[in-house]
Amino acid sequence: MFRREQPDELVATEPANLPGTRFGRALTRLRRAVFGPPLSSAAVLYERMRKLVALPVLSSDLLSSVAYGPEAMLAVLVLAGSAALGLSLPLAAGLVVLMIAVGVSYRQTIHAYPHGAGSYIVAGDNLGTGAGLTAAAGLMLDYVLTVAVSVAAGVHAVTSALPGLAPFAVPLGVLVIAVLLAANLRGVRTAGNIFVLPTYAFVVALLALLAVGYLRAAGRGFTPVPPPAVPAAEGLGLLLVLRAFASGAVSMTGIEAVSNAVPAFRPPEWRNARTTLGWMVAMLVLLFAGLTLLFHLAGLVPTTGETLLSQLARLTFPTGPWYGLIQAATALILLLAANTAFNGFPRLLFFMARAGHAPRRFLHMGDRLAFSDGLVALAATAALVFIAFGGHTERLIPLYAVGVFLAFTLSQAGMVVHWRRRRGAGWRGRLAVNAVGATLSGLCSSPRRSPSSPRAPGWW
């Protein structure tokens, strides 16, 4: 029943792992056929991710947000009329500063907490248990809504291209969540292989769109095309500008995933995690800023019938297969973006269970060296939320942003306290970076109402 692997080490053989009853053995064989055979504990190092796999696994949520983040910002600005759309450029510049500040902050968090830590641990260690649990609540809400919102947006992209599937939007979304759960229950490496191609395809498609779009703009001397006249539905004031800034800031959801998943990297874990996070933030800034400026140069405005990204792709590639490829890549990455939460949520529950703030069953890995109980809990909760809201996400977006930026704010405020306590070489500069990030994240976490009209149904 056991075999000797190392001196004083016994490993259970296959018969030792089978239940004693016939029904139990049949159920075990079915589970192994679906999820794969169990892995030995020693295989955990081989199930860890290298950087080129970790990048698509952990960045699909973050990078896919550029498909709706710039449009979310413009959908608020256009409420003050087409003349207000020019404010998108300074607001985008402010958001780039926020992205870099938060990215650098989490790089510092990874270095300070090399065994993996997100907002929950950082806030708890430096601001107290209450702040840590508040950050954890925000993150748990964010992870659940990440699955629900990403799947809903991806399904909406599919049903927009194939209207005949619209009546089946909810079953399709639940099916996607079930497929994501099954992929992650099979283990990190299997899940990572699923997300490599779609994420890189989306990035390549958008880079091609930006390259051709800017070449066309250069041909007319980078002169912006006047946007269509849109009457103002609201006055242009500070509140509307802040709402636009906060709406555009949803492009940053998922940026914390790397700091939570440091133990999932191959050694040296913290160094590989920091490198991956740097790549993610650089690509986010390039795609977000590039698309926002190109929308401005092309004179595009949000409409009720087509997303801005679709308008830009159709304008840039009026013929050929590129338009269809861009739309397909966008729909696919939105559907797969939910996988970031499947990496972060179980590890957050692990840290909470280790401190006694969650059931201890979330401490244990399953047969495939994945936190199976956490994965199932996330999928079940997200599916219930998705069904309860009928696959419509416009009601979820304000709460979605509040949760994630509450966690960002507490994490970075905690790092400010961390540097004040530790004080090493260059601590003042690091403290300043975290203080700027905490301030800007705090602005984004303030509640706001969603823009009313006009807006494109393609963004939520």
C-alpha cells in the first residue's frame, strides 16, 4: 500500500488512495477522468508557473479591462456634451499616474512580503485586524464580481455578434463559469495553458490596431477628427469629472492578483512575481493610453449600438479579417478574464483561514494541488450573483469599483505605515509612492452613480 521514496519517507500507492466501497471507487475514477489523477505533494514545485504562463493567467482580467475602461470614462464625459470629450486626455494622464503608482506600490509589497500578500495581510499587519478584514471583504467582493462581470461582458460580446444566442445568455454564462472551475480544479499548469493563447492574441490584435490607427492619424498630421455633436444632458462640474475618472479607473481591476499569487511562481518567487507585474503594468499603460488617445484622434463617441473598440476596429480595418479577429479576441479574453479571480480568491481564503478568520478547510489543497474548496466557493457564489442579475452588469459596476479601490487604498495606506516603521534606505521615496497611490485610490473608492445616457450597451 506504500512505497519508499526517500529515507524515512513513505508515499501512498494507488490502492491506498481508493475508497473501500464500490460506489466510492466509481466516483473517484469519474473524478480522476474529469480532473486528472492526483499529484504528489512533491509535484507542487512543478505545478508552479513560469513568467510567460503567469502573465496571461494573472493579467487577463487587468488587460481585458482596456476593452471597456476608456469607454466607461468617455460615457460619463459625453453626458456634458461632445465638447467635454477633450477632458479624456488629462483624465487619462491622471489614470496613467495612478496605474504606475499602484503598480510600483505592489512591486514594493511583493518585495516586503515575498511569501505572498495582498491588501488583507498588508492592511492587517500595519493598520490592525479590522482594517485587514475590511480589505479582505472588499477583495472578496471584487473577486466574485470579477467573475460575474467579466463573464457577463464576454457573453454580451458574443450575443452582440450572434443575436440569436441572446435568450441563452444566462445559461451560457453559467456554463463558462463551470468550465473555468473545471480547468482550475485540474491544476495551475492546466489552467495556465488555456489562457496563454487568448491573452497574447488580444494583446497582439490591439497592438496591430494601435499601429495602423496611428499611421492613419499621422497621414493627416495627427489632427483630431471633430466628434459628432452630442447635446449636454448634465452640466460639466467637478462631480462629473470625478465620476469619469473613477469610471476609467475600473481598467485597473486585477492589478493586485500577482501580489496574492507569489507562491504560485517558480523560484525565486518574489523576483519572478515582480517582473511579471512590471510587464503587466507596462502593457496596461500602453493599451489604455494608446486607445484613449486614438479614440480622441478618430472623433469617436459612445453610442447605443456599438462599443468604441468595435467602432475603432471597423474604422481602422474596413476590409479584411482584422475586424472579426479583434472582436473575437476581445470576446474571448473577457470570458477568460474571470480566471484571475480563480487564482486570487482561494489564496485570500488560505491567508484568512491561517489567521482563524475563515474555515480551516480552505487551508488544504486538493488532489491536483489546487485550493479546491476556495475554487468551488468562488464559482458557486459568482454563478448565483450572475443568475440573480440576469447577466446584466450595469448595476454591479459601481459596487465593483468600490470594493477593489477600497482594498487598494487600505493596502497602500498600510505600506505607508510599514515604511514609517521599518525605515531603510530610500524609505521616504517609497513612502511617497504609496501615499500618492493611497490618495488617488481613495478618490476612486468613493461611491458614485453610473452614467445614465447616452451610453453604449457594449460597455456593460
